[in-house]
Amino acid sequence: MSDVVWRPEDDSKIRPPLQEGQVYRPDILNVIETTLDGLSRELRALSLDIHDHPELKFEEKYAHDAYTAFMEKHGFTVTKNYLLETAWVATYTHGQGGRVLGVNSEMDALPGIGHACGHNLIGISGAAVALAAKATMERLNIDGKVVLLGTPAEEGGFGKVILYEKGAYDEMDVCLMCHPAPGPRHSISLSGCLAISRITVEYQGHTAHAGLSPWEGQNALDAAVLAYNNVSLLRQQIKPTHRVHGIFEGKDWAPNIIPDHAIMQWFVRAPTTSEMEDTRKRVISCFEAAALASGCKVQVTIVSVGNEIRQNRALGDELADVVLKRYGAIDYDWGIKSASTDFGSISYLMPGLHPGFSIPTIPDGGNHTTGFTEAARSEISHDACLVVSKALAAVGMRVLTDEAFLQKVKDTFEEDKKLRV
């Protein structure tokens, strides 16, 4: 597998062979490519600026100001602090009526390791798609509207879900975005992601002097350790596509005091929401068993649920057609297949597409590592980001110009609802 992954030392000029044939509306794609090639330096400067100023979920004030200034400069109508303090929306309308293309730009970084999930690239990709759509609508006199939504707190805050519930996605016909990850050279991935549930577990015991009279206590830390070990044993009996992982939290702990309070934060993931729910039941039993064994009380809170990505087949097929004929390779195994995103929940609610795109990474330098932080600022990664942005813009413009295609997208979305288990 490591031989397949794109490494920094690999020659980026070597590309997969392209398929023969013509894409939909080559005149549209020509405007998209010319526009983004011309904006490449500006977009890279924005990406590096965001990368140099990492901010955690719901704290993306620098990114909010940088993106809104950039989009205003390029002729978009911008609403700052849109429904959430660090969310924003940039819109452009051409002509009368028409359809509405939605695009997402993420902004948040990770604690301690900065933009180790490449949200600086995701953010500029959203801007690039919106700018390419605007230029094409102006140049070719295409009616419609593009809505670029700056979405906070993908890393555990479910920012997109909050914005959806507040109506931010209401007028969009479709929504597009992308995500960097390790993978084969010049490949764009149509894999999905895992459904996820976050669980908070709180154990309440009783303090005692750990040397003088430990028998008088109920050890909440022991309960948490038991729970952790129970889950570790459970992993042998769950499917290899499922993921369960958690951490300890506590305060006022000391080695000479029996801890009376411990908190654990857990994620349970699986390829579908229903599979995740089944595994979650077994994980909760591990927590309850630990409470029984330690004599502590336990409170289990399901904090949030995020669905798996349901890639719209019609949108995905169109993306694949553009990529295979103009840019590179398509795969269904890489991307963020074993991770999770709040866009999964959006794809349950409306037609959406969220391809991954490969960037060069060092061994053991995938998402959420310091190696990926560095990878997300390389020039080759920027070029790969522009390629997927061009392809996404082409898909978006077909939504705006081909009524039959949009109907197919909507029909595919309704058909997919029947397949969810």
C-alpha cells in the first residue's frame, strides 16, 4: 500500500493516462481553467495566510475576516457573522431566476498541530469553485446564483449541521466541497466516510484517603480504566471497518486521594449510521459494566450523531467524467474513507458531493499529524487543490445549465434514501 501513496519525492509531472472523449460544455471548462490559473497566486497566498494562523472550532475569527475580505474584493455580496459568530456567506447572482449552486469552505484547525487536516486547502477550494462559477456565469451569460458558505467547527463542532438547522442551506439545489488526504498520485477519490457518534461518559464515586482508608472510597478513575479496557477487548469482536476511540479527562486528581470523578470522551464510527448505532449499544454496555464493577454511578450522554457521506451518484459520475478526461485518476478507496465529517449529515439532507483529493505525504504523515500540517502548505498540494476545484466547478456549472442533469441529481438523491440502512 505504501508504494501507491504519493510521496513528496515523487515526480509530480507524471500523470495517469487520460481517457478519450469530450466533457460537457468545453467552453465552460475553458473559462473555469483560465480563471483559476489566473487566480492561483492569490489563492495560494490566502491558503498560506490561513495556514499560518490556525484557529480552533468556533474561534475562526482571523479566517472569517480573511475570507470575507477576499470574496468582497472579487465582487461577491458578503454577510459576515452569518448565523454563527465565525460563519459567513458570499453570494453572486447573474440574470433572473436560475438554479442555486452551494459550496462550502471550512476554516478550523486542530489543537496543537494546526492545519493538520488541510482545511486551508478546503477553504480556498470553496472560494475557487465560487470564483470560477462567477466568471463563467458572467462570460457566458448564464443565469443562476452561487452561494459560498464559510462553515466553522468541522472538527467536532458540527458547524454545518447547526447552519443547516438555521436555514443556511435552504436555497441551495446542491452543495459541493472537497478534502485532502493521502492517496495515489493525482487521484481524486469518491469514497465516503464513516458515520460517527460522540459520547461523554461521567463516573461519580466517593473520595477517601488512598493510604489510610482506601476501602471507604469508590474509585471513579478505576471505573474509567475498566471501561477503557472493556472497549479494548470489545474491538476484537467488532468489524474491522468500525472504529471506537476515547480519552480520559479529570481534575483535582492526586495520588493520595481516591478519585471521585472521571470523564471520558468517546467516538464510535462505522460505515453506516445504523451500523454505528448497533456498535454504540455494545460500547455503552462496556461503560455500564465498569460502573457496576467499581461501585460507581455512571451517566452516559450521546452528545452528537453525524451521518456517513452519501455521495450523490449523478454528481459523482459527472466529476469522474471530467477528471478522467482532463486531469487524472478516480478512486473509491482513499480520501477520508475511515474518518468522519459533518458534511455527511448534509449529504443525508440534500444532494451533495465531497470528493477527496490526494496530496504528497510522508510515511506516517496522514491527516491529523504534524507531517500532514506541512504537506497542506506545499506548492504541489496547492496545485492538486486547484485541479479538484476546477472539476467541482465544472460539475456545479452543469447543475446551473442542464435542467435534465439537475433532475437526475434530484432523482438520484431520492433513490439513495431508499438504500440507507
